[in-house]
Amino acid sequence: MSSPVGTRVVHRCYVSHSHAHYGGALVDGAYVLGLFGDAATELCIQTDGDEGLFAAYDLVEFRAPVRAGDVVEVTAEVDRAGTRSRGIAFEARVVCRAEPERSESAAAVLDPPVVAVVAHGTVVVPAAG
């Protein structure tokens, strides 16, 4: 098997209003970490044929808010590969944002997208065999 370094996945999702927990329709940071976990799972399946297990985050930076009505794009890329461990760089960008001040269903594409969260973590996969 070739090295998984450089393998990348992209997930996009709409953030529903049921995920808003705070004033201003803000979504808690754990929501984005859950999206990172989903992306890591797909990455492990693609590179190792197994869902893997998330071991740890060594970096998490919340840089901008995520709100209900946003469309969030999450990327995950393997940047280090050991025998059983994989280092993964994550980024969550808000690519569309609701504009309730214009109308109840108004939204806009953000150009450029807003980087909301960056992180780095380690997953563990079964030994090749």
C-alpha cells in the first residue's frame, strides 16, 4: 500500500436551527468537532479500510462563529503516517451564511469563505495484515 499522506476528504453540510444553543443562533464548538470526526472516519476507511479510532487532538482553534443556517465545508487531510497512527489536519470553513435581516430564507455565498475552526488530531488504525 502506498503512503496515505496527502489523502484528503471534503464534507459539506447545512447547519440546522436545531443545533443552535446560544444567542445569535450560535452553534457550540463541539458540533464542528463532530464533523471533524466524521471526516476522519471516511479518511480512515479510504486509506486503511477501517473506521479507525480517534486518539487525540493536539490543536483546536476556534477562529470564527458557526451559526444556524450556515453551510460548513470540512476538510481533513492526512499529514503524517506511522505504522498504525495517522496525523490529520482539519479545517472548517463557512461557505454560505443565512441573512435573516433580508428575509426569513435569504442566504449568501461567502467569497472568500470564513475559516471557523482549524485543528490537528491523531487517529489509530489496525495494523496492516
